[in-house]
Amino acid sequence: MRKIYKYLGFLSVQLLCAASAISQESGSNLQSDFLAKLYVTVLESGGKAKSTDVVYGVASSRLKDSLLKLEKSTRNGNSCGVKENIMWNADKPDFNQSITFSEITKNILLAKIGESEVVIWDVNCLSSGACEINDVYLDGDSLNKSVSKNCK
């Protein structure tokens, strides 16, 4: 499990270890480290880095297509039912909330933001350390499917 905290403008990333924690070589640590770096990118920018741009840089080709379609629709006034900040699943995110990562299944990680917000990530990492995001689940819905269905 991994947590990210932001206090008084200083970032610290803290890895929580427990006796039952998965070893450093496991995919879930690689995946949670990968996701943590994405969140840190947005936090270090003071929220100025757009979450869609950050995710786009590490997205699969299908997710890139969805993000481009979402961006185009948003410019035309249609949010396609997707909140403005996909990484925080919020229109006006609170960047001071803690973020905790946990593995649901292989390649599927949950990011719990604060006390109530959840973003589920489909992340594929190779043993080389290269990772890409295949999909993001917001409020239980696949971003790829939501964009395909709601963005015209």
C-alpha cells in the first residue's frame, strides 16, 4: 500500500510497509510507484498540470484515442459525463487529500483519495519497468466506454 501526502506545499511520498506487504519486485509495487509518480507530477505543478495530459503521456493507444475525443468534446462544451480532473475524479479537486494505492487484482489498482473518492486504474507494467495505462474507472465506469458512449 502506498500513500501520498501534501503538507504545507512540501511533498513527501511515503511507502507503508507491513509484514504482509508485497515484495519490491512485484508488479503491484511497480504499478503503485508508477501511479504515485503521476500524482506527484500534478501535485508538484500545484494542480496546473492537467490530469488528462499527464495520463495521456503514459496511456495505451485506445486510452489516448478516448482522451483526445474527451478533450475535443470538452472544448465544444460537452464533458461527456466525465469530471474535469480524471485523476482525482472531481471537477474541483482538493490536492491536500491523502492518496492511498492498493491492488485489487493483477493490473488493477485502486487509488483512494481522501475519505471517499476512488479512481480505479488498469495499469500494465513490464518487468523492464515500462508501464502504460489501459483504462481508468471513474464512479465504476470505464473511461474508454463512457467516452465512446457519451462523446459524439
